[in-house]
Amino acid sequence: MSQVFICDVALRDGLQSQKQFLTLHEKLEILGAMEHAGIREFELGSFVRPDKVPQMADTKDLFQLVSGNSESRFIGLTPNMKGFESALAVKAKKIAVVATCTDTLSQKNFGNNVEQIIAEIGNILEEATRENIETRVYVSGIFECPFEGAVPKDRVVEIVKRVSALSPSEICLADTTGAGNPSDAERLFEETLQVCDRDSVSVHLHDTRGMALALAWVAFKSGIRKFDSSLGGLGGCPFAPGASGNVATEDLVVMFEQSGVSTGISISKLLDAVDCLEKYIKRPVGGKTVNWLKSQERK
């Protein structure tokens, strides 16, 4: 049986744009429910200014609470060197940085253009390597920029090639606004995998136009075996207009498991995690398969 690996990003990407503030206890309970379901890697939070992303104000505390108490791997988003230093202070084992494909999105996100951001990423990765910290580089906006429109495939390949030269542990291709389609994705994945280590590549998909599962399957057929998803389909980038929720973890698990691809995740226990998230978000959550799954559970 083929196997894929899923990293859940609900506690960072999922919560960062939510109006409902969750306490540390609530975040830990949601995390525990996801771990119980079999998920073993999480994007736990981001080391950013709390006035910019208030939901992430307790990221340091969250990392300190889980440090050494779990077999799971936790990723902290560090958009700049100051963020990396904060991650280092709480002994984060894996960090993520972001390179966008257009200058406008880069300026909106980080206040710097693409060239400046790649230079800073190089400095962060150098420090992380020195400290034996794993590194993930997002290449964001791989199909479309919410400000500049469609992104040429050659531009994405160029950014991936430059990022790959910095020797990160992982490169994550991110469809930030959910603008991709299967045909374009097939061509893009084929070309990007020629300029970097295939085994280091993951994908991060938003479901704005209902294409995320189709793109995930195209990525799988292209040879990619690692996927980001978000419990309950939560998500959306506050700095990228039109970026709705991520592909739901439960939808991704159902698609792969029913296609004979192992995820190592229990669907029934994942439903318990969705219920836990819903309890604290205080509104219905869940991907396209949740209602059907619950109906099957009741049979």
C-alpha cells in the first residue's frame, strides 16, 4: 500500500484569521485529539507580532508546554530573523519561512520584496542549520497573486530553484488563494520537481474554488507524498484577499484511504477531533465529508 504523510496546520493557519480566541488549554485539547487520531506533525503557531496576528500571541507559551512532552513534530512559522530568535528561545525543533512569488504579495505580507525576503531566508536557514533545527520553506502563491493576478509557471520554478539552493529540509508549494486547477498543477509539479529534491517537497492547498482534493491527487500522482491540511477546513491568510480555508484534513484522509493510500490516521478519531474543534470555535466546522462520515458512524 502506498503511504502519504499529513501535517495539520489548523492551530496556526486555521486559527490565525478566526474571530474566536482560543485559550492555551483549548488549543492543547484540540492538539491532543488530533494526536489521538494519529496525526504526527503540526504547524503549531507563528512567532509574529501579536498586534498583527492576535491569535498567535501565545505561540511561545504553547511551544514551551509541548516541548519534550510528545512524539509529534511541531513547526513554528518565523517570518523574519526576530521570529526565528523567538523560536530558538523556546527550543523549537522545526521552523517555517515564507517566500512569495510576487513582490506585491511579499510587501503585503512582510514589508519587503521577494529578493529581500529570499536573502533573509538564507540567513535564517544558515542559523537554523547551525542550531540543528529543521527548516521548511513555503513557496507561496504558486498559481495566482491576489494583487498581480496569474503567476507564470517559470516564475514559480525560478523561486523553487533558488530556495532549493539554500538547502532547506523541506519545500512546501502553497496555493495560497486556492486558484489552481488540475491541468496547470500537473505541469507545475512536473517542472518544479525537476529543480529540487522530490522527497523534500510538500503541498499546501486552499479550497477556495473547490479544487483542493483534485490538486492533492495530481500532486500524489506526480510523486509528492507530503500534504498540509487543516482540521475542519479552517484557514485563510489575513494578508491575501480571497484566501479561504485549507483543504480539510478529514477530506484528505478519506480520499487517500478510500483510494488505497495509507495515512496512518483514524477517521473515527479524527471526527472526535473535529467535534473538539467545533466545541471551542463555537460554530459548525468540517470538510465536505463530515456529515457523510457521521451518518456512517451512526449506522
